[in-house]
Amino acid sequence: MNTPADLRPIPYSPAVEVPEDKEIETTFDLKDTMHGISLKTWQDSGHAIRSVHAKTHGLLVGELTVEEGLPAAYAQGLFAEPGRYPVAIRLSTTPGDVLPDDVSTPRGMALKVVGVQGERVDGSEGDATQDFVLVNGPVFSAPTARKFAGNAKLLAATTDKAPNLKRLFSAVARGAEKTIEAVGGASATLKALGGHPETHPLGETYFSQAPILYGDYMAKVQVAPVSPSLTALTGKPVDLKDRPDGLRDAVVDYFAGQGGEWELRVQLCTDLDKMPVEDASVEWPQDLSPYVTVARLRIDPQPAWSEQRAKAIDEGMQFNPWHALAAHRPLGSVMRVRKEVYAMSKRFRAERNGVAIAEPTDLDQLR
């Protein structure tokens, strides 16, 4: 385990969280915007979907194994003791409307760890799950909740409109992004608007982007592929021409014949100036604190999508960073405003689709 001997993580203090000016108003504003996205797609399709990460590319079941012998600073919360837990996994892309996959946007990976015991965050009492909601980029698209709410309004204005124009723009954006990357840069904005490279989602590394409490400390989370069959897919293009569900096809094809392993890693905060809690757009320097492996995720060969799994996972579950142990409470304004938004989204989908969305106690029916 590559852990610097002199690493000194900063203990959490309530003083590190500073509510943004008018944060309560921002929360209501963002909730209204996301409700509008959900309402628009429901009116157009007759089915209620998520207001972000609406399109599913894979539904999987795996096992998370917490490492033995973790240093004290990393043996916190869920990771305090070695153990094995069943996990439900959902792969997605970020928009709130269901688009052809050649409108190429950032990829998401959401994990629901089941059978977790311990004190819970407010609103999660009685549950036994720990969710990690991740995207394949190290930083969030906005620094603060207010900026996040403003960006969401721009996206809401285009929801369920002009899909062919979005496809054309995506092709242009991908070309522009390649130009920027050729000189060593990257544009989160271009990627979010459709300029993400048409790469295989199973080769990506995924990040929490915003921090969470990590027992006595604060951390960001990363899930990275490590088995050779997965790392071979890193940066590998997927042919999406005339294949509106090409990403799902690629995930299904992979898991039909083989499985894989990922490492779940955490990066502890060691410098509040260079590793801020309240600015989710800042990448925490890994030379100050590297990502350290605390658990391994194993997914065996299986059907990566089916009607049964869609009903049980896609429709019957919600992946939410506020499904959490108190030891892993989300931190920062972006995370705080998400709490009410996720609650709204869950109610909206449950009421309009006539389904019960609940936290599972086991995943036996999906194996």
C-alpha cells in the first residue's frame, strides 16, 4: 500500500463547512429546476426518469471487499474493519433526457453497498446501505451550489428538445475537445455538453468529485479499474454510429464473457487551502495526498441488463450520496443542496410510475 509515512490528514471540524450566502434559497431554486426537467421528460414520454443521469448503460451486482490491515487514518466508517458486502452498480451518462449515445457526455458509476451497519445521516435512519455516486472526472462542473443551480437552468432549457441538433453539436464539441486535449488541456464544459470522447465506460476511472466525511477526517473517493481486461478498455473507442444504445451493448457484451476488478480508493484532505471542502471544482493535489486503496470491487460475468434488473435497480432504487453512514456524510454546498433534490426526485418517480423506491436489505433476488 503506497501511503506516505508523513501523511497528516486534517481532522474534521464543523468550521470547515461554511454555508453559502442564500444557500436555502439556492436549494429550493435547484429543486424547482430539477423538478422541471423531470416533469418535461415525463410529459413527453409518460414515464418518470431521473433529472440527471437518466440513461442507464449497465445494471450489475458485485462484491466489495474491505482491505485488511489499513492504516488507522484509512480504517474509518465502512472501512474500519475488513469485510465483504454485496453491491448494486448502475452505469449511466449525465443528461436528464434519454439521448442517442453519440451525444457523448460524461459517464457515471453509482454504487450501493448493502448490509452496512452503524450510525446514519439524518433522513437515512433505519437503512443499511452506503451509496457512492461517481463521475469519470476528478472535479465537479461548478465550484458552489449557486453556480451549480445556474448551470442546471441552462441545461433545463434544452431538455427533450432538438435531439438531432444535439447530435450535431456533440460531434463539433468532440472535435473541439480533441484539439484542446492535444495541447494538454481539457474542457469540462465541452464534455458536459456532448464533447466527451466516445470511449468505453468500463475503462474509465470514476470520482466522487465533492468530498465526504471519512470518519475523523475528510476525503474524496475514486473507483479505478485494475484487472487487465478492464484497463485494456481505458480510452478505447466504442463505435456509436447508428447505435443509439451502443454503450449498453458494449457493457452487456463485456460481462457476457468476463468479469473484472476495481479498486475503491480514498484521498484524505491534508491542506484546506489547496484541498478546499466548499469548492468542488478544485482538484485535490495527489502529491499532497494520494488516492489509497481501501477496498476492492469484484464483478463476475453476468447479464449486465435485463427487464428484471431494470425493475429492481433502475426503477426500484435510488443512488444518493445521502444514503450514508454518519461517518461518510456528504460535505460542502454542492453536496448539501443535493439532499433535497434527491428527495424530490425519489418522490416524483415513485408517484408517477407507481413504484416503491426503497433501500434493499440484500441483493439475493438479483444474483
